[in-house]
Amino acid sequence: MLQSQKLESLGVLAGGIAHDFNNLLTGMLGYASLTRMRLPPGDPIGEDMKRIESAAMRAAELCQQMLAYAGRGQFEIQPVELNVLTQEMAQLLATVLSKKAVLKYNLTAGLPSVQADPTQLRQVVMNLITNASDAIGERSGVITLTTGLIDADSRYLTEIQTAEELKPGRYVYLEVSDTGYGMTDEVRAKIFDPFFTTKFTGRGLGLAAVQGIVRGHKGGIKVHTQPGRGTTFKVLFPALAGDAEVVRPAAQPTMTGRGRRVLVVDDEEDVRVFARKVLEIAGFAVTVAVDGRCGVKAFTESHAFSLVLLDLTMPRLGGSEAYREMRRHRADACVVLTSGFAAEEATTGFKGKGLAGFLRKPFRADELLKTIFDVVGP
């Protein structure tokens, strides 16, 4: 119970910090992409703007790690074959290995796919291999990456650390074993704490992010370790039954607002101004509101808005309440929700209520326009 409360409180803290940073990064990334969009082709300043965008995206990835730790990561779910994913990472994994470590593969053929975000799974593999390499250190050792399929019953699942109400059934597993130093019970109890490390300096969220990603994918982690005899991390993901439908990206629309009106509702000034400038360049007429209450007032005073860009978390009146009021005034209200949280979590209260779309923060100018035109048409 204490461990659960600890994870809950740290998750709330990490999620809150990541949310606030995502708002700041929306302004940074947005204005950099807007500036680059305004520059003539070949302008050397464009390269500087690209570097700013790249730095902002790396910061956004750190926020996603924090949200993953909180179990609130942004996942782009699709069928993933673990064997294919690990084989594609072979060259990349070789770069993080200790010079005296050897990486061996023991992949079980014919495994079913798992429903997961491939980018997040790559992060899990990379973190586990890096952790195993650090455990071996300067002495010679072997790291073994194993995949397989297990039919787990309720008794087996109760032995899995960080698992949350896993259901008995078939699980595809990824196992990383090392012949390193192993861990004491004291160290093992802290390995999923953010920024905890046995080295002189920490590398980031590490295993804490792994835990959050696995929890977000409805999986679990089993850890076996013994001082002087190495450590094994076994990560389980529910096996996917049947083939999932392949979603093809929509064609890029022609960007012309043609004088249509858009209402931007966000409590962050940088986000409001950035969105207004981008949409006006595309030909939209834009009205901004500083919070949900002002947004509802502006919406009810005019029937001319083709679309509302609505932030989820705001003072006075949040996005869900503002959306409800707008729909009460006009049943055909066209609203795109924005948030730094995962789409599945952010839109939970909007399911079946006619939400037109979702845009995750931080976003670039081109991402904003694509989302808007996907909804209102070219």
C-alpha cells in the first residue's frame, strides 16, 4: 500500500510538471516553426530555427518520459513484433554497450504481435540494455536479450513487480539478463525511483520511465537479482490476437482559411498568440479567449465560428466544462481539444460527445494547420 501511494504521489508530481513544461514548449517550438515558415527558401536563419525546434523536441521527449512514468504517456498504438523491433535496434544497441560486454540474442520465432507504441518500446529496450551494460562495468560480461511467449496464470502474475491488476492470459515477454554485479535488496527497492542511481551521476528517469511505459501498455515487470550473480528484467506485454486494421495517413490538404473564423481558447498567452498568427497566415479570422469562461462567452455571442481550438486545463472553467456549455448553446459546435496529456486520457470525458479532433502539446505550426484542415477541410 505504501509503495502504491508513493508511486501515485510521484506520478501526480511528474504529470503536473510535464503538463506545465508542455505549455512552455508549445510557445518555444511553435514560434521557431512559425519563424522558419516565414523565411524565404535558403535563408541561413532557417538552419538556426531548425536547431531550436530540435532542442525543443528533445525537451518535449523528456516531458513524455515524465508522463510515461506517471502512466499518462502519449502512445501511438499499433501492432508491433518484438523480434523485428529488437533486430532493427541491433546497431543502435551496440553503441551503448560497455567495451567488455557481449550482447547475445535469443529470439523465439513465431511470436504474436503486441499492441504498443514502437517508439516507447524502443525506449524500454534501450534503457534495459544500458542498465545491464552499466551493471557489468569494466569487467567482462554477457548480456542476453530473450523474447518468448508465456501463458500466465493469476498466481504467476502476483509475483510481478509494478504490475497493476494484470489479467491471466498469453503474454509476450522481453527479457534482458546480465552477468554484472547484481543488486542488494536495498538497491532493488529503489530502482524504479526517478533519478535514482548507484553511479556518481544520474542519467534521467531510466527504469522509472520503463515502469511507466509498461504500466501504460497494461504490462508488468519481473525482476530477479542476486549480488555478484547478475540481474534479469522480464517485461510482459499482452499478446495481440488477430490482425489490427492499418490506419493510413490522410492526404495533406491545401492550406487556405478563406476567411473562416476560429476561436482559440487557452490560458497560456504564448500559445494563444502563436496559434492566432499561424491561423491568420493561413487565411483564418481568429478570436482568442484567455480561459474557458471567456471562451464560452465569445462562442455564445457569435454564430460565425467554424472551429474552436480548446485547451483542456484552464482556470475558472476547464476545457470539459467549456465544451459542455458550447454544445449546449450549439449542438453542432466543432471543437479540437489540445493538451499535453495523452490523447486517450485527455479525451476520456469527451467520448461519444462529438469532439472533432485532438492536438497534443507541444505542436509545430505545420501540425496545427494539418489538424485544423483535417477537420474543416481545405
